Amino acid sequence: MIVADSNGGWSLASAKLAIQGMAGLPVYVEQPCRSTIDCILAARGSSLPLVLDESIVSADEVFRAKYEANAVSVNIKFGKLGGLTNLVRARDLLQDLNMAVSVEDMWGGDIITAATSHVAATTRPESLLMTPFFNDWTDGHLAHYQPRSQGGFGSAPTGPGLGIEVDVGRLGAPLFSVE
């Protein structure tokens, strides 16, 4: 799978030119412009599959992705949707809409990788497009570099909670405490 992802960094004109230039290639175009409406305009008339993520911040945007943008997939992100509950709701909605879903965040280490791996593990296999293990690309691991991917594949840890053991000594001094 090849994904051309500008993270919403192209202007509408640049996105249209790029999408036209990729015509006929086996490429997914991910979030070419900042807003969903500009992505819709940029992809109009193209047969390339569109994936949205950066502009997906609510269920309304999920519906726009499907019914206005004709997107085939949405990358759902904890930080964009406001946490675990909203992320899982969006994932369930995408599955109900028969769309592919990727579970991720804007970036992260061991803790967010553990959380994304658990949501991905509870996603219907036929719906799951991908889930990156961002802790593969970071340092400063707080949970002993767990979970890990091997050869491009990973799984959710099986222990209590997120299944990882956070090294609290690596967190530093608390910002405040409540007694």
C-alpha cells in the first residue's frame, strides 16, 4: 500500500495538481488539504481513494468523509477526537458505515502505542486498514519500549490496564498533587 500524505499541508491548487499527477497509480491520497471541504474539492473527479484524518474531529466529519468526500477510509486519532471514548465511538461509526479505519494519534510513545494497539485489536479485521506503532520511531520510552512491533506487525499487550508497566521514575516530579 502506498499512501501520499501531506498532513493537510497542500493548498487546494497544489493538491489538485498532485492528485492529477498521481492518476492511474496505486496510491491512497491522505488528507491533501487542511479542511474536509478543500479535500473534497481537491479529490473531485479523481478515482484515487481518499483517506481523511486531520480534519476528522467529530461524528459530523465522519459522515462528511463518507457522503460528501467519498473517502474510503478515515484515520482516527485520540488527540483529534478528544480521547478514548470518542475515538471508539468514531471507530464503531466507521465500521457501521462500512469504511476502512486506521487507529493512531498525532505522535506518541509507549503509552499511546499501547492504547492504539488495544483499539485496533478490538476493530473488526475487515475494517482495519492499519495501526502504526509510533514508539518504534521515538526514544525516551516510559514502558520499556512496549508494546513492540516485529517485521511491521504488532499486537496489543495482554496485562492489566493497557498491558504495559510504566516506569514512574522516568516521569519526573509531579506538576501538582491532590491530598
